[in-house]
Amino acid sequence: MFKKAMVFLAAMVLVVTSQSWAAKYELKIQTAVPSASMYFKTMERLGERIQKLSNEEIKVEVFASGAIVKAFEILDAVSDGIINGGQAWTHYWSGKHPAGLLFAAPTAGLGVGLDQNALLAWAWEGDGGKLLNKYYQEALKYNIKAWLTMPMGPEPFGWFPKEFKTLEELKKLKFRSPPGIPSESFKAIGMPVVSMPGSEIVPAAQRGVIDAAEWISPGDDMLLGLADVWKFYYLQGLHQALSIGDVYINKDWYEKLPPHLQYVIEESMKAMVTDQVTMNISINSQALKDLVLKKGVNLRETPEEYFKAYMKVVPEILNKYSSKKPFFKEVLESLNTWANLTVPYQVKVNGLYYKMGKTAMDSGAMQDYK
């Protein structure tokens, strides 16, 4: 009888213990990328990290683009509580307020040389995080909490049918560009542009709707099949030389979490930045090598006159928006102040790394595969 009682007691302890360790909160995050994308893998890592660091108090499910709502419906779905987490880019919402582009992809580094690492520093050490949430909560009136977490740039200039050496040659090509300020900038230097989703790029090229296109990165460009359409690839572009995705959570849901779980999410978002930086280098380096050696892609240097023309028009376009939108002006001024602080240092540091690698390749110590 005693043994039966002990067995029963042990079973009850197991039941109570298992119940106490069951997830108390569920976080469902829909991304704006397909499951094959490296950025989806980054989101899966985020989910795993939150679960483990929360000691399984938070259960996280990550869904690919379109699994619950369409990509451009994610923001509304998170704010309304249909799902409680989402991933996209603030420039997706530039149609609602143009300041979105300043967080996700400030074109051509604002025309003043701001680079992606400095933009990340602004997000986490400067006013960027505070202004990002002001953008969503006050400018757009959404019920979300957001973090800039997914550095993706620099995004390549794009894919072309043949080599070009002058800006005049570019002006003859119908080019697929992101909408908004990047598109305006291309038009300002005389390039005819067309905007369309990534899934439509290859069919549009086959129908002759476009002559050239940009997408995201060597890894994602290869997955999209762009190397099967074009063979000339230019890595140095300005339209999204800085590109950072964001993750957001329903604000009411987040604020109901106990402080220790809010801290878990905050630190997991910060760790995600490192995840994406290291994955970018690993995956894009391998993809670029495969594009050249296995797909016959020709890498070319972007002509200098493109940089001069493009960077000249960008401040003019940004100032136009700044004069009409007070919040746009507030964000732009904060970014320009940060650029004044960081650009001189970053130019010298980045210049060192470039010279190191170039010297190694020129001497034969490092073999270039192009």
C-alpha cells in the first residue's frame, strides 16, 4: 500500500512539474520572406533563442510570408492582435509615411556617407530605437513595439544583360527598382525604373518588360534565379547600400509580460543582429563564389560617375520630404547628426579593411575567384 501511495505521489509531482513548466505565453511571428530565405532562418534562430532563454515560458512559432496574412498586411495583423509578432522592413510602409525608408534603407547613406554599421549603432546606441517606435506608435498609430534587428546590406546594384561603363548606357535600360525614394533617385539621374515584387522579376525579364533588375543579396538573388536571366552582376549600388529589417510585437501583449521575459526578448533581438551579420558573410560569400564559378556570372565594378550623380540627387529628394513632413525632418536630422559623428571614423576604418584585402589579392597572397 505504501509503495502504491509513493508511486501515485511521484506521478502527481510529475504532472504538477510538467504543468508548471508548460509555456505561459505564445508568440506567433509571420515574416515577409519565404521559408527558403536566409532571413527566415534568422527568424527561426530568434524564436529558438527566446524559447530557451525564457526557459520555455514563451513558445514561439515562425511563419513564412503569406502563411497567415499577406506580406503587406503583417503590420495591421500584429497591431490588431491577429498575430502578435511580425517581420518586414519599415520602407514597406513608406506609402503610409515616407520616414519609413530612413530606418530600413536610407538611400545612398543619405548622400553623406552613412554606412550600415553606423546605422545599427544609431538604432541601438543613439536615438534610432526610440524614433522607430515613435514612427510606428505615433506617426502611424499602430499598437506595436519594434526593433531594428536584421542588417541585410549592402544590397547589390543589380543584374544586367551586358557590361556597361557609363551612366548614359544605364539610361537606356528599364530597371526594376524598389518603390519610393530609391525609385525617385534613379529617375532623377535619368534611369527608367519599374517596381514589382521579387516573384515577378524573372517572368517580367522573359517578357521584355524590364532589361535589368536588383533584388537583395548574392544568396537570395541566386535562389530567385536571376543568374539564369542575366550574367553581368554589379555589387556596388547605392539605392539600398544600407538595408535593415525590423521585428515587431503587439505592444499590449509585450507589456503584459513580466519584466524578466521582456528582458529575454530585448536581448534576443540584440543577439539577432549578430546572427544576421555572420550569416550574411557566410552565405553571401559562398553564393557569390558559386555564381561566378558555377553559373558563369561576370562581376563588374560600378562606374564612378554613377556614384557622383546618385549621391548628388539624394539630399535634394530627402530635403523635399523633410520640408513637408515634420517627423521625417526629425528623423533625418537625427541621422545626419549621427553621420557627422561617425562617417569620418568609419571611412578610415573601412578603408583599412579594403586596403588589407586588396593588397593581399594584388600580391597573390589571396586568390580572387572572379
